[in-house]
Amino acid sequence: MRGMGRRAGLLMLVPVMALLGSCSSAAPASPDTVASPDTSVSTGPDTVRVDVDKRPFALHVPTSYHQGTAVPLVVILHGYTSDGARQESYFKLTAQSEARGFLYAMPDGQRNQQGQRYWNGTDACCDFGNSGVDDSTYLSHLISTVERSYSVDRVFLIGHSNGAFMAIRMACEHADQLTGIVGLNGAMWNDKSRCRPSRPVSFLDIRSVADETILFAGGLNAGIPYPSAATTDADWREFDNCSGQSTSSPPLDLVTTVAGAETDVTSWSCAGHSTVESWTIKNGTHSPALSDAFAPGVVDFMYAQAQP
């Protein structure tokens, strides 16, 4: 069990063996009333279990971590019907957390009436039961809780599908807590006036041209419109006050089922040392078969970003 002395002394210890197991079959949870963070933290060999607002999550603490030496915090946001553990098995960021030394949080969304986990991202995804659960405040509390117990210099969110919608909402509403976000096949609010970031937030927008679920050209989800990839990126360049000149980089090979380097890379330099970058996966689907280059690639983007 690794050095509780490196962290705040008030944290209680208990095992966390089952936290990353399979999805629970419990009945749908009713949304908790959001109040001040209700927090307890427990630890295992390399993972702590953190309770925030009665919604626990796993936090991977790399073996290289030392209290007082600031490192990034990365929060993964799963897709609709998934959970943090399964999203990690897809993105495979734990090995990067160990290799690069960042803290890595894996929370779960609430369950809807069908028992499926989701995030209340934008109006298009995915609080289909209109529960009104305040995931934005929950994730804000999660970030501030980790920051109180660990030394954190930058914060990043990375999400897939519903998780990408949620990451964008967080950047709209809690920009002051974030350095950057990464989204795979999600989109902005269709009404961009609902997004008012208080400062620039770097954004890596990864989109599949052949996405059959969240359409590259925009569309409807449960009858509610969401914008195209091009509009999402343009909106964020406006929010971040980016330069009009884009830069193209060599294409990436991120998908195992598409031959060659299928992902085009375009970036813009923006205010506050922020960056908006677009990775466009030609012939990619909603959940593309990611290559071993994906995880280090997105972490490279994160590490290149300075705190505004």
C-alpha cells in the first residue's frame, strides 16, 4: 500500500478490489441533491476509491507520484450505457498514467430508468428521461476534491460519445477548472449561446467521417439537433479566440481496421496558450478499433497544453 504520507492525512483506508469490475445490475439510481462535496478516500496498491456526492469513482495514482510535485489530472468520461472501467478498457490510459505520471480518474454516470449509465451532457445527449441530474456540478466537485488531496497542475477531460458531449459541457460551464478536453465522436450544443466558457480551454476534437451514430455532418439525437464536426470546431475556435491560420500535421494511424494513416490532423493556435485541434478519421465508425498509437497520441496533446 503506497504512502498515505504523501497525501492529506485525514483520508480513510479500505480495499478497492471490486471497483473496476463489471457493470452493476442495480436498479436505476435517483439523482442525488447536489450539495457540498461529501468525500471519503480509500486506497489500494495503485488505485484509490473516492466518494464525492455519494457517487464513488476510481482514481489511479501512478507509482511515481510524490506529494508536492504537481502532475496533471485526467478524467475519463464513458459513453452512453458504458461505465468508467469499460471506457478505460477501450482507451487504455492506465498504462499512460504509469508511464507519464498523471492522476487518472474513472467516474460513472448515473443510471436511467432502464439501468443504463449516462451523462447529462447537452440537450441532445443523453438525459433522455429528463432527470435533470447535475453531472456538471458533480464533476466539478470531483476535480476540486482530487486537487485538495493531491498536487495537480493541469486538468483534462477525455470522453467518448456521450462522454464527449459531457466534456464539452464541462468546458462551457467550468472552464476555470480545466486546461483542455478531448472528445471522440461527440458534439457541441446546437445553440452555441448555451456555451459560455470563462476562459480558453484547449480542445482536441476527434471525429469519424463514417460515424453512424453521431453524424459527422450533424443531425438529430432523440429528435434534438446537434451540430456538425465543422461547426463544433468553428464554435470552439471562436470561444478560444484562435488565429485564422490553421496548421496541418502528418496524418496519424489510429485505427487498425483502416489501411494506412487514416487520420488527418489540423490545428489552430488560440488565446491563453490554448489549442484547438481536429483529428478526422476517414472511414472511421462511432467506436473505431483504436490502435496502440491512440492513447500516447492523446496524452501527447494534453502534455503540450499549458495552463491558461
